[in-house]
Amino acid sequence: MNRNLTAVLGTIAVVLITLPSTTWAADAAAGKTVFEANCASCHGTSGKGDGPVGSALNPAPRDFTVGDFAFDADGNGTKGEDGDIKLVIQRGAMAYGGSALMAPWPTLNEEQVDDIVAYIRSLKE
Ligand code: HEC
């Protein structure tokens, strides 16, 4: 194998090893920005469910500092997994027997939803 080809293959290997952590890992800090823009009016900036709109709602928006979740959205027998939370955000709580006030968010892409889930997880006290 010639030396240049070895160097190129080496570079590709490094890129492949580095990509997953930089491109695909959920980013709670990015999630915080999206959360504050779209979710905090109900869930509150601290995630306690006490935003200006949320305080008036029944049922109340989930308090993320408690870390308890209601829906087993993927139907695998365990509620509140990352996948369940993701589905509730993407399709709304009503799709899983919950409140229509927790509306679906089809405008958020997969990466944004993963980031929000990471942020929600970080709020548990
Ligand atoms: C209009 C108010 C409102 C907004 C805006 C809102 N939510 Fe909610 N959310 C609710 C309510 C109300 C519930 C409780 C639903 C229920 O118990 O049936 C809830 C519940 C949830 C749950 C709990 C799911 C579970 O299994 O317990 C998650 C996660 C969630 N919201 C995420 C979000 C995210 C992320 C956003 C922003 C992209 C958002 N919400 C925006 C009102 C809102």
C-alpha cells in the first residue's frame, strides 16, 4: 500500500471515529435554547411546569424537576424512556391518552428533539 493511500485511510478512520460524538450526541445546552423558545411558556424556564401559560392549565404541564413521566408512548411496558418522551414531543400527549394542551411539535427535527430530551433529563433534581 502506498504511503499517501495509508494517510488518506487513516484520516477517514479518524473522521469516522470522531463523528458520532460530535454530530450525533444529544446536546442539552442546545436543547435548553429550543426548550426556552417553545416549551417554557407552559413548562417554565426551570421546568417545574410553572410557566405563565402553564400555571393555569389542568392537567398541569409535567414538572421535569421531579422526573416522573406518564406515558409509555412506544408501548414496551416502561414509561418515561427517552423514546417515550421523544414520541410525546413529536406526536403530542393526546395521541397517548393525555391532554391536547401538550400539542405535537412536528416543526422540531430529530436532533432538536434529542437535544430537548437531554435537557429535560438534566432538570431532574
Ligand atoms: C400549551 C402548554 C404546553 C406547551 C407549550 C408545551 N407543553 Fe409539554 N405538557 C403540557 C401539559 C399540559 C402536559 C401534561 C399532559 C398530560 O398529563 O396529559 C405536558 C406534558 C409534557 C411531557 C410529559 C410526557 C410524559 O410522559 O409524562 C413532556 C416530556 C413535555 N410536555 C414536553 C414538552 C416540550 C419538549 C415542549 C416544547 C417543545 C412542550 N412540552 C410544550 C403543556 C405544554
